[in-house]
Amino acid sequence: MPLLSVCCRDMPCVRIDLFIGKDPERVLNGFIPETGQRFTHDYLHRSAANSPCSIENAITYSVLLFYFKSVPEGSFFMNKKLAAIVLAAVLAGSMIAGCGSSSGGGTASSGSGEPAAAEAEAETGGETEEETQTVDAIDTSAAAVEDVAETAASVEAATTVSEAASTAASSAAETAVETDPVAQAAALIDAIYVQERTETTDADIEAARNAWNALTDEQKALVEGEDADPDYFGRDTGDASLDDPRNGDEIGENELLVVSFGTSFNESRAEDIGGIEKALQEANPDWSVRRAFTAQIIINHVQARDEEVIDNVDQALARAKANGVKNLVVQPTHLMHGAEYDELMAALKAVEGDFETIRVAEPLLGQVGEDASVINEDKAIVAQAVAATAAAEAGYEGEDTAAALAAAAEDGTAFVFMGHGTAHVAKVSYSQMQTQMNELGYNNVFIGTVEGEPEETACDQIIEKVKAAGFKKVILRPLMVVAGDHANNDMAGDEEDSWKSMFMADGSFDQVDCQVEGLGRIPEIQALYAAHTAAALASDPTAGTAVSGAAEDAGAALEDGTYTATFTTDGSMFHVNEAYDNKGTLTVADGQMTIHVSLVSKKIVNLFLGTAEEAQAEGAALLEPTTDSVEYADGTTDEVYGFDIPVPAIGEEFDCALVGEKGKWYDHKVMVTDPVKAE
């Protein structure tokens, strides 16, 4: 329960709660009372436009918007110092409004004249007079209690003071970060906790490491940010020196590039990913094995903490080209043909002209198949390998895997293998693995996923299945290539939402144990990857054939019909309406794909499949908007523009320019991923 709640009388849509919980540094949380959902920038702006134009609302919203400017979309936590400033200003705003007028005013803020500001104007311009008054008041009022209290004799005075208070609050917050080494270290960690690599990434990583090393042990324990915590640098995950990043030059003409998602857990990286890489090098002595990770967040983490440098896919491909590689074979260690695999194929297609031949091997579980009943030899090998290893480590023996599992079942023990889960169409692979376990007679083996995708693999569903089968002992083990964050925290962690904790909290089981080991260290799994690589080497070596064919398969695998798919962009003003959670409706007909997306307003009036320059050419085929009605979580509705956008390929970035009401065109990159067939 909150220690203090602030509810403004004209703002039923927003409540601010002050919490002191397990983590006393994160104390402020904003949400919509009717639904319990955290509110976002779009929700806050929309609430402001629909609320009476009062000083109370202006000050409250301005403080919230001031905070939102300093954190990513959807995040709503702050440390104690900033929380005190924000909460005090909101309380002061409520008191001022209580003794003054409810009519509002404000001073319109001036534009910056920069391209980003101009694009924001294209997105947000054209409000009604009432909306302008409210939003202007928001942009020019907020937040220092002392100044507000001294000059709050009238509403007019309060408005003037709020402008000065905004500067005071901003300055106080910035000074707190600049002068507090703990806050500075947290901010620097947050800055490198990103998926995109930039020109400053290496310098940012070094700055974060230096800031952490400058702290005392007591200070390190207090580090708390959006993603930063003491474990980022402080958690012992094994000896990084035992891992070989395989990022050397002098590659030769033949390269075998092993592409993994990656993990910051050193022991798992060396044993699981490193184990696969070593097995592939032994099986292919005439090829140089190199490594690439797809997760830049993990690359940054390892480089910051351990000073171990790992290539991302683009860097690895550039290294191969610079070293004169002619023949490239790529072995993904991914479990399936999912979103990560699609993105890899798009990256390879972009460089197919740089090499004489490119071949791509199958991921671990091979081809996906149409439904849960479709299994293959790869899935059988993986099922037998992980089940046999789990049973042996638990102390159950038998003449074969089935006998060992039968001994475990007789002892009342069930095995739960936890995968990641995905909204991608390939999620059926998890259901297929359950089918495979059943086909092998492993009736005390259950397949679950962290993400609960497919739904029947969610933790609560698995608990019910294990209970219904009558087992009293449970052994949890990851169905993942590495035993990284998900295995150590989501599965085996001590937090109340870990799988171990949820199984124990259910009260139906006498014993819950965890085996924290990835698939990559199992010899049979390593041999399967080697077999996939051998099959790729034996395939048609025609330049680009393997890449082009695999990239096209992503679209070709989608039969005609309707899908839900994720639509992502590179712009903060150009995105799917919050009501649809970055999703659009993908239609596939005769091999052609089109996605319909609803935007946040009617401020973007045309799109063009190409660049802004091309859009302005005579005869350019502009995409015209549709008028869509959207319903938000609070029950309100709105009319916005939507667009039907042709999709060249799934998982491949493409150009999509936009123009706003002011007539200026802007370039953007967009991508469609994770198609899921509509029920």
C-alpha cells in the first residue's frame, strides 16, 4: 500500500503514489487506477487535453512531463531526490488551485527550429484553442516548493512562479546527477544498456566503467537507475578470461561465423557458446571459426565489466570482408527460425555481394513445421539429449533415457524445461517439443516458456499440468542454448516471480530444484550443430543462393491470411497508437504483404514507400490515410489516421517517408516482425 496518494480533483485519470518497498530508491510510480496500467507520454498528453484548464492540472501535468523528458517511453520510476521535487510540486499545485481560480492560462513555448522539433510540430500541431491553453500551461509551469509557496497569493502569481520553478526543478535534478557520483554511475550504465551501437559506444562504455570503479563499496550498493543496479558490474558470473571472443584477424578465405544471441554470464558464455564454437572448429579444421552476438546490450555489458570485446553481426561481417574472406558459412545457435533468425538473414542479404559464397546452416531445432503435431529428427535429438542429461544429473539411472525418466516418475519427479517463448509464428516449435517428448514416452517432462508464448507454456499453466499429473518433486532446467539471465533469474532466482518461487509458493510440491546449465555444453547438442554446418557446406555454393532463399522463406512461409505483426520505426513521433502495443494487421494475399497500422493522431497526412526525396518527385505514389477509431485503456475513444503499408519482407528494414500538416517530408526506417496468424 502507498504511504501517500495524491489525486487531483479534476484529474481522475492520474494518481501518484509514494511507495517505500524492497527497493527504497525507486519510490514513485504513476498508473491509471481503472486498469492498473502505467501511463505513457501519449496518455498524459491526451489526459491534459481532455482535463479542465486549471492551475492545479497545469502544474501537476508539467511536473510529470518534466520527468518524462528524462526517461524512456513507458518507464515511470525515479530516485528519492527527484521524487521529492516532483511530489512536492504536485502537492503545492493542488494547494494553489484549492485557494485560487480554476481557469487556466499559460505562455506558449517557442520551437527550437531543429529538424526534430519541426517533425514534432508536424505530429502535434493544429490543436483546438482549449487544447493549446492546457498544453501550453503544461509546457511552461512546474515544480519548486519554496518559490511556489512564497508567491502563491493569486493564480496569476502562481502561473509566473511556476515558470521559474520549472527551471529550478530542472536545474536541481541535473545538479543532483552531476554532483552525485552514484547517480552519475547509474546514468552512465543506463546509457550503454541499449541495443544500438553508435560512434560513442566504446567511449560510453569506458566512462561507465570508470564511474563504477571510482565508487566506494558502500556507494556501489546504492547504484539504481532505469536498468542500472549493483549487479551490472558487481555480480560474479565466472571467470571471463576463460572465454575466447574469437574476434581475431588473419581469417583466411574460409570463415565459419557462429552467431548467438549472447549472454553476460561468463561461465555460461565459455561453456555453452564456447563449447559449440570449439566443437565446430574441431569438426572443420580448414575453416576459421569466428563469433558474433546479436544482442548489443550484452556486448556492451561484457565489454564494460570484463573488458572483453565481442563483435556484433555487422562488425563480424565487416571484419570478414576486410580480411578477404571469400567463402562464408553462418551457423546460428538460435533455437528456431524466430525473430532473431529473420534479422540475421536480413543482415546477410545486405552483404551478399561482398563474398563469393554465403551459406546459412539450420538453427538447432531445424524447420518449424505447420502445427504442434509436426516433429522432426532434430527435435528428437534435442529432446533425448536434454532429458537424458537432466535425469542423469538428478541421479536417475536406466538402460536408456526412457528408463531413467521412468525411474524419476516412480519417485514422483517431473522435469520442467523452460524456454524463452516468442510471439513469432515460430512459437509453435515449443508445442512441437512437447509433442516430441510425449512421442518418446517422456510423460513426466513438461515444456514451458518465460514469455508464456504459446499460452499453454506459461508458468501457471505448467504448474497446473504438473499438479494434475500427481508429481510432488520438480526439477527446473532451461531449454535454452545458454544459462544466462533467464535461467539464473527468471527460473532459479529468489524473487517471488521466478519459476522456482512460484512452484514453491503453490504449496503442492515437496521439493523444487534447479539445474542451471545451457544446452550448448551438452555433447549431443554440439554434434547436432556440427551436422547442420556440414549440411550447409554440402549445399549449392552458388553465390548468394543460400541467403536469398532463406530470406525469402520468411515471407514465403506465410500462407495467405491475416496476421498480427509488430511494426517498429526509428522515430518517436511516428509509431503505432499506444492502444495497439506496436502491433498492426498484416494481410498476405498471393505472396504480397500489406500491414495496416493506426497512428497516434491525424497529424501525419501521407506516407511514401521510399525516401523523402523520392516522395517529392512528380508522380510519386503517396499512401493515403484511413480514418480509424481507437479505444484506449481508460475507455475513451479517438479518431486517428491509419495507413496500409506494403511490406517488402518480414524482418527486413525498409524506407518509409512521412509528411505532416506543414508539408515537410521526413525520412524514416521501419520494419515488420513477429507475424502471428489470427485465430
